[in-house]
Amino acid sequence: MDQLEQLADRHGATGVAKIVLSIGPLSGVEPALLRQAFSVARLGTVAVDASLEIQTTPVVILCQSCGSTTETASNRLLCQSCGDWQVNVKQGSELLLQQVELSGIRPSAERPPDHQAQPAR
């Protein structure tokens, strides 16, 4: 929510219309519970009217033995090529703010000088 407030402020927006999150199965975040928490957390913020879209990502591992990069189940972190267990997780543990659609953006002439739009990082 802090990131949303900062983005809205930086771009002179009065609200957030849409939020897209990317969540991996190993992130420790349960999408259904996050949706419920969001319905409460957004109250009184710039995201009060925002829709929330959650995209799930697969678990991708890199095998230390054979060098293969493969997708696997979150409860079976084994190389799909050689079956070895010595792997590094490359994707699947993230919780990322992928996209934010702002609303009520004031023209730059109406914004104070320290609130000029800057590229999102």
C-alpha cells in the first residue's frame, strides 16, 4: 500500500484503478487470503476503488548437476531432466507489483513542482 501511495503521489494521481500482482507458489502468500486482506487494507487509501488481479507464476529450477532449467511442482523440487535434487530456484518465490493503473491524474501544470511525473522504477 505504501508503494501505491508513493506512485500516486509521484504522478499526481488521486487514485489507483487497477493493481496486478505476480505471486509464485513458494512465496508463502496464499492468493485467496491476500484478496481478503486487500479488501480491508485498501480502505482509506488511494486504492480504495482499485481492482486486484493476481497472476501466478510457475516454479522454475536450475539443476546444478546437468545444467537444465525446468518447471516443476512446488512440492517436488527435482530436476525434470536428470532427477537430481541439487537445484536452485530461479522463479516461483516472488511477490511482485507488476502493474499499476492510476486514475485522476492532474495535468502537470496543476501539480506542485516537486510532484513532476518521473518514470516508474
